[in-house]
Amino acid sequence: MAKPVVAIVGRPNVGKSTIFNRIAGDRISIVEDTPGVTRDRIYANSEWMGTQFSLIDTGGIDIGDEPFVKQIKEQAEVAIDEADVIIFLVSGKEGVTDADERVAHLLYKSDKPVILAVNKVDNPEMRSEIFDFYALGFGDPFPISGSHGIGLGDLLDAVVKAFPAIDNEEDDKTIRFSLIGRPNVGKSSIVNALLGDDRVIVSGIAGTTRDAIDTPFTTPEGDEFTMVDTAGIRKRGKVYENTERYSVMRAMKAIDNSDVVLFVLNAEEGIREQDKKVAGYAHEAGRGIIIVVNKWDTLKKDNHTLHDFEVHVREEFQYLAYAPMIFVSAKTGQRLEKLPELIKQVAANHSKRVQSATLNDVITDAVAMNPTPTVNQKRLRIYYTTQVAVQPPTFVVFVNDPELMHFSYERFLENQIRAHFDFTGTPIRIIERQRK
């Protein structure tokens, strides 16, 4: 299910990154009292009153020597294009500025809901000074303080209320999958080879693909897929162009909207540090994952090459031990015919449910085989386990004290669940709760 997207738009130095961090619940963006300073992650998942959404921080566009108006225009246009709801952020300390009015004129052209938020209203006396912002034409302004966290609840209530109605008519039989990886690992070539058509630009120049392109197709067996080829994700410190910055954001959005993610590696180049970060995005999002090693035809091989390469990948990506691995060549078509069936299997595991009675039998046997740990003379007791969600499969373990569950024992329980039920290709989540 696609999450609504919220973009924070405004001129530099009104506090976009501070508000972003407050809503995201973590200090993700760099905050400094200098216009255009944001250089870090600009995309996060958040939640308010049970409603999940994705958040974009449009701050951090380097002003440099370029015209100020151009920077505002780029910032607003990307937000208008990607967001379902826009938070238009202004500063209560400076009042309405010419730059605010320029942003407002750009937002008038959109069909998106715009929520006006006046930041830096740090005390009640300043609330009387926000009425000038009615002149911007976006209705009641919401007085907030990013530094103190004041007023964000009312703002988020309005944002969630403005979300579009959820479309439940999407065909559940259609499996959505995306391709992620560093630039130039061959994602677009795999897309073209699977489709038998040059649907996306293929180039040896890293970063050719700028946008995420949805392509539905049906296999001869009648299986329906929607394929998303995302722009290559580069190391954050090397994402220079604004277009590339938002290609990263679009790739994150594609991951969230996918059932399965194909994590593509380049066999010629081996594993780079950035590969781990790229895969980490999909793992943290709880998507089904398949490791695809492309350009396998280019290597000189002996009887041990495939085994040695797989061992090396498993050592470097220990947190992806559940992900199946396939060695392909987009150029020759080697093993590409196996990908649709593998994606189908991983998607099924990603949505699998286990009956509580069977699950508790497995947990009971596991505890008998490996008794629960004791901490400070207090033993962990497991009373009951049940599956509460899918995509990814999520299990709640009711215990006497969640603090007694050591991560190593949680890993043991996960391994036991995987040993009895086929969850190949999907992460699983285990949550401890105290029995009341």
C-alpha cells in the first residue's frame, strides 16, 4: 500500500530541517542557522495517530551564485510533483517576505493541499503576529515552534486530514517490485532484458536514469507484475545535483511501494561500501529482498567462482541472510527467466501468515531445547506468541519482562521460526510485550 507523501517547502532558514527532524522523530537532517546547509538524508518514514506517511525535507539546496528565485522554484516544483500534501513553512520572526510570496505563487499552481505553518512562534505573545500570513492565501496559519515542539500536533492533525482517500481497488494479484543499487550496476539493462524492449535509457554513464518508471507486464504463465526501475542511489556525500538528490528520494519511495526489491550488484566491481547502505534501505523498510548479481558473464570462472562469490556476499551482508541470491547477465539473458518465479515466491513469503497454535508449538519446543536466559536472577518467561502483521511478517511475543529478552535469544527464536516455516526472501519482525 503506497504511503501518502508530505513535503516541507519554504525559503531557506525558516526551519525546514528542524521541523523535519521533529516529525521524523530523529535528528536525520543537519540543522544549522545558515541557509542551504542541509546535506544529509531528505527522506524519512513517519507516523501520526496510527497513520503512516513518508516525509520529504526540501531544504539544503545550495544557493551558491545561482539566482535565488531559481532555487525556490526548483524546491517547490519537486515537492509539488512528489507530495500528496505540502507543508508551506514560513518564519514568524521575519514576517511575510518577498521570498515567501514567490513560494506561495508557485504553490497556487498545484492541485495539492497546502498547510501553512508559521515556525519560530516560541511564546504565546507571538501568536498575535501571525495574522499577516493570511495574506498568503492558504487559510488559517498554524503557529508552531520547531525548537520547542509546540503546535506540531495540531499541524499534523491537519496534514493527516488532508491525505487523499486510500485506493483499495488495486489488484492484489499484481506483485510490485523495484530494482535498487549503486549507479551503473545494470538495473536498466535488466529491465530491458526482462521486457524484451528498450523501455528505459541504458548508458555506461553512472546516473543516467533520473526517474522511477512503473512498467506493468504479465508473464506467459499469467503472473502480473509492476516493475519500477529506480535511479541509482549514490553515496550521500556525492549527491551533487539537485536532480540526483531527488532521484534518491524517488528510489526510497519506490522501495516503500514495492512488495519485493531486487538488490543489484555488479560482479565486475565486486562489493563496495555503498552497496551495504543501499541494501540497508530496503532491509529497514521491511521489503522482500532478492540479491541479483549482474554481469556474471564478464568474469573468468572456475568450479569455485560462484561458491566463493556467494560466501563473500554472505559475509558482507550478514543481515540479509534470508535473501536468496541469483547470478544473471542482462547482456546474455543468463538466468533472467528464473527471476519472475523467484519474485513470486518471495512475495508470497512476504505475505505469509502462520496459525497461532502451530507457531506456539514451535516456540514451546524451541524453549525446551534452549531455555530462556536469566538476568539478575530473574528468568525470561514466554507465555504466548502470535503473528500480528504481514509485509513483513511480524510476531508479538508476550513475556513477563521485555527487558529480559536478549537480542541473541530473539535471534534464536527467529531462526527457529524460519526453520519451520519458509520465510525465504523476507525479513521478519519480533516484538516483545509484557503480558498484563
